[in-house]
Amino acid sequence: MRTLLTTAAVFALSLALVGAAPAQAPQSFRVISPIFGQLVSFAMPSNFAVVFENTKGGRYIREAVLKGETPERWTQMITVTGEKGMTLTPGASPEGLAGTIAGGFKSACPDSFAAQPLGEMTFGRFEAFAAVIGCGRIDSGPTRHSETALLITLKGTTDYYTIQWAERGPETDEPPVRDERWQARLGDLNPIVLCPIVAGEAAPYPSCVGKS
């Protein structure tokens, strides 16, 4: 059963706004969250608000949607996940995790699935992989719709993390995975940073503020 939490209970915000984004892009604020073994930090557009957070066993998830929308009815969602201890899994890789998630999308819409790899990358010293995946027609949610997502998978020191920026729209023959806005949104989420957890340090986690 989903439980809504206050923003303060979900993550810490840095005190300063992230530098001005490109024209017409919303302002952002720095999000810094302790998730299992590390602090996960990225730039969250200021028109999003957290609506759901849960930790169950070794899995963590947090969802944010455009202000005024809900976990059930949304047009855009930014999701952060953590997989505890996944670096110990033989054969695990950021690209492999992205493939597993893409497979879940494909099973929901085998006739309208599309994917566009953005490739391997690094954030600081941490390996990552990015892709755009989506469904042209999917039946989950209140109505049939398209759903496309920018997916970033990161290999941390002991855990794996994902950041996903999804958007729903009218159903279509193929989701717009090659749309240039997805590359722009990758830039909007930066800086994406994994920081060590410092014993005794509390929000707003000054050891991670300003890291890039």
C-alpha cells in the first residue's frame, strides 16, 4: 500500500539553487538522499514534488511528479531507485540493469516498444549507462497512453541506482525515443553525483553539496 511522505522525510535539499538552466527550462534544486551505502545527488526541476517513497528489503524507490499531479494520474515522473548490494551480483553491469528494465517495458507493449541507447558514461568515478525506452501504447494507468523514459543506471560502491524521467502522452505507433528533449533532460538532471555517507552528518549533507 503506498504511503505519502513529507518532503523532509524523503530527501534533503541543498540550500542553493542549481545554476540557471537553459532558456524555457524550469529552475532546479539539488536533491541529496542517503540510499543504502551512499548519498545520491542530482538536480530536480523545481516544478516536481515527491509523492511516494518506500524501502522494502534491499530495494528502494522514490517518485516525484509535476506539482498538482498524483502517483496514479501523472504526465511526468522522476523516479529514483536503489538495489542494495547489487555490485556483488556476478555479471552485473549498468548496461545489464538497463536491459532488464527495458525488458519490463517491452513485455508491457511488445508491439510498440522502442529503445535508443545513449551509451556508457561516468559520473565522477562511477560507471553508468543511459538509454531512452518506451511504449507507444500501454494500458496501465487510467487510460491507454504512450510512456517514454530517460533511464540512467549507476554502479555505486556497493549498490546500484537508477534515475528515470518518464513522460506519458497520447498513444502512438512508436514512442518518441529519438526526440532531442531526452538528451536535454539528461543535462537538466546534472550534476549527478554519488558521495560517501559521513558518520554523524545530517541533512543537508554539506560534504556532498557542491560536488560535481
